[in-house]
Amino acid sequence: MTPHLQAFVNLAIASITFLTLYALSLRFKIPQVITLLFLSLLPLYSLLNKGTFESGDLSINVVKSMIFYKSLSEGNLIPRWAGDLNAKYGYPLFIFTYPLPYYTVSLFHGLGFSFISSVKASMAAYFLLSGLAFYLFARHKFGNRVGLISSIFYLFAPYHLINLHFRVALGELAAFVFVPLSAFLAELVLEKRQAKYTLFLGISLAFLILSHQAISLVSLPLLALYCFIKSRRFVILPFVLALSLSAYYWIPVIFESKYTHQPESAKTVAFWPLSSYFYSPWRYGWLFQGHFGELVFPIGYIHLPLIGIASYLILKNKNRDTTFWLISFVLLFILMQKFSSPLWQAIPFLSNFQFSYRLMVILSFISALLVGHVFAAVRIPTSLQKALLFIVVITTVLNWSSRKFLPEVTDETLARYLPLATAREEGFSPASPTWTPKDNPWQFQIPLAPAEILEGIGTIIPLTRTSTSHTYDVIAQIPIKIKENTLYFPGWQLYVNDKPSPLPSPSPQSQGIVEFSINPGYHKIALKFVDTPVRLFAKTLSKLSLALVLLTLFHSSRLNLFSKNRD
């Protein structure tokens, strides 16, 4: 299906959906959540097209998911090393990239979906769940009617659709779920002060961290500050719980980044022109992506005037909650502008954001919240409400699919070029080991053998090779030097005849590839990727925290069951 035909189909489906909902509403009272789910499906129909489509990261996410799933199937519950990437030299991708989306993709693949379909299913699931999560939050704050209205504004925020179809940023799509869900649970924690809501908030925040570390870096302090302003007390426990549950991910990221090129690559943050947040220059403003893949990130053509009205109402009525969110919106918007660059460099870890427009995830949440405030505070005729919702949805119709579909691309197609995908486009530079050349860290050619002799005379017999374990029989006639075609990184441990042996750091001439020497004789050689003390500590902390959560929930359920039996 061509993009033009897909756009026509999208428009037809949208029109039929609106007319159907309108006709049904005249005869029946349709639950808001059903209406929301129907509208949520509109931008998802194009995902049913066969194969992949031109986008930022769709194929890249499929490739990464293949490697992640393979590591899981080998028994690594927490995958760390991407062994088949980088021309099969591997690199520590999964130490530094967000893990939750790849667990989701692996779940769908385990259910029988292809990897391409699993990524698409994950995208659809995150989009649907984001609308439901925001509806829970907005309904709690404004009631059913306004909850539905503001949820539609959240779902059809331009940046949400840009992530879904143009960027395919799985981590940010997941963050679209856990930002409103965490806000909803925070409201329950403040109001009900029950232990179960504290646990649920901690779990939701942990999922947010595991979805996207950069988004969580701003979201968690913002939500903690909101809790303090609203309750005038520090709400600490759920945030501590979230950090401990997700410790296995973020602690190695912080303490092992020094072994990568990340400290050098994270010094700059990209900014987009101010105009890109207000309108799009393509297709009379209806299309948010140009012909060569360039993007703009409008806040929303209907969102903006309603945010202006919300600002007037908030300044007039001085509501503490909404004032906080309005100030947050303004400050985050300022932070996305180029003149704020010194601030990005001054705040620790903030430069890891890479792109300032990522703050649009949080701005999309706040803008939908401010829109809800307008509909809750102002009596707007029902006909005008429906007209505004129709405009919000229909003005995004050109962004419900990509500009070009690739039906010929299958899992097998991507698997064939998988080892060389890193050098072409997949390479995640913050995970490139510091022993590799800074300007050229990736390998472009698959080695003829997994290990080779650089010096001396001998024979290497490969035995087994998984993501984290490589074994050989080696016969050395004289002392030999072996090049094992794997990138060096802390955690690789050499075993000679089942005994640990020192593994030297690579020399500058080795380009970061593992090299070691063996004495004459017959030897059983194993190279295994094991946990460093940092990773072991982080993993143990997460395990203990998870055990505590499960025990608390089990104990709480038993108490509830006991009290019901007594009644």
C-alpha cells in the first residue's frame, strides 16, 4: 500500500469511526474507556501492513530484539552482551540501553509472533496502554468526561505519533505509559496513604527508569517535587523502591560508563529551532516529517491555544497543583531552546539526553493535563467539544503511517545483515568500549575464525560459542599469543584448564580486541562474560528489593483474605 493510499484509508477509517461512535451515542451510553480504545486504534491500522517501513529505528529495534531474545534463550535473565552484533565481535549494548522494551518484544516473540510483528505489537501495546494510563490519571483528577477528552489530546499529541511512526523510539513509547501511570499512583499515595499504593508507585517508577533513563532523569525529580508541593511532606519510599528495583540497570550505567566513549560523546545536546515546536512546514502543517526524514515536533495546533487559556485560568484562580504543572511546562520548554545549552552542561547527567526534544514526552503529558483543566473549569458546549476533538484527531491523520512501506523485508532479511548492522546504523556509541578507536569503534568485516594465533605455532579448535561463553581446545607447540575476536570489556574472564587466568587490557594496536598468551601444551580455554562487582551488587540489590515487594504483597493479600473470612 502506497503512503497516499494509506492516508486515504486512514481518513476513511477515522470518518467511519467518528460517525459510528456518534450514531451509537444517540441510542446508547457508550463507556468512555470504550470510546478511548476505539480512537486509540486509528493510528495503529497501518502497523498491520506486511514487513517494515521507513523510520528512524524500526529495523534497528528488530535487530536488537533478535540479539536480546537469543541471550534470554541462552539463560541470561538479564542480557548484557550483544554477541552477534558488531561483526560478531560483540559489545556491551544491553548494559547501557533501556531493557524493558526488549523484554516486551521478547514476550510477544515467545508467544509466536515474528520479531518484526513483535516490535509492532509492542508499539501498539504501549500506545493503547498510554491512553488508558492517562485516562486513569485524568479521570481521577477531572471526572469521566474531561478524563476522556484530555486522554484523546494525550494520545494524539504530535510527538506521540512522531514516536510511533517516524522515530519508533520504543523507550519513549514505553515512557508515555509510565509517566501518567506514575502520576496517577502518586495521587493515590498522597490521598489514601496505603502501603499497596506506595509499592505500586515504586514499581511504576522502576518501569519508567527501565523504559528510558533520560526521561526518568527529569520525570522522577519532577514528580517528587509535585508530591512535596501538594502534601507539604517528602514522599521518599516509592522513589527509593524504584531506584532499588531498577538498580541492576542504572548502577552499571553510571559506574561503568567510564569504560566507554560515552563521557566524550555525551558532551553535546542537539537543539531544534523554536518554530519546530509550533508548526510544520510540510503539507500545510498536517505532516510532521519532511521528504528526507527531517522532523519537527509541534506541541499541537489545538493544544497551544487551550494551554494559553489554561494559563489565564491558573493565574486568575491560583490553583497550587495546576500552577506547578504550568510552571513546569514553561521551564521545560525553555530548557529545549538552544540558549539553555550552558544549563544542560552544568547539570550532571543531563547532557546524556542527546536530543533536547525528548522532553516533549513530559510536555505532551503536561499539555494534555492543562487541556483537561480548561474543559473542567469552562462550560464548553457539547457540540464544540466534539468539534475540537474531531479537529485534534483528524489534523494528525497524515502521521498515522510512515512515508514508505517495505513489505519485502522479513525477519530473515534482517537476520542476514545482522552482524554488520552495527557499523551501518545500529551502533550505540555510548556502549562502545573505550579501548576501541574513538572515531571508528565498529568492525566492518566478520572474522574468518572466532580465534586466531598471532604469534607462535599451535592449533585452535572451537568448541562452543554463546553470547557470554566461548570455549576452545588449544594445542600450543611453543608459547603462543591468541587473538580471540571479541571486544574487551570488564567482565570478560579467561579460564585456562578451568582455572581463572589474568586477561590483559587490550593494547592500542589491538583495536580493543581480546588478546592473551598461552604456554606450550594442551589447554582447555574458556572466555566467559561474568558480573563485575558493580553489576553483582546492583543485581543483588534489585533481587532483594523484588523479594521484599513480593513478600509485602503476599502478606498484604493474606491479611485481606483473613479479615474477609472473619467478617
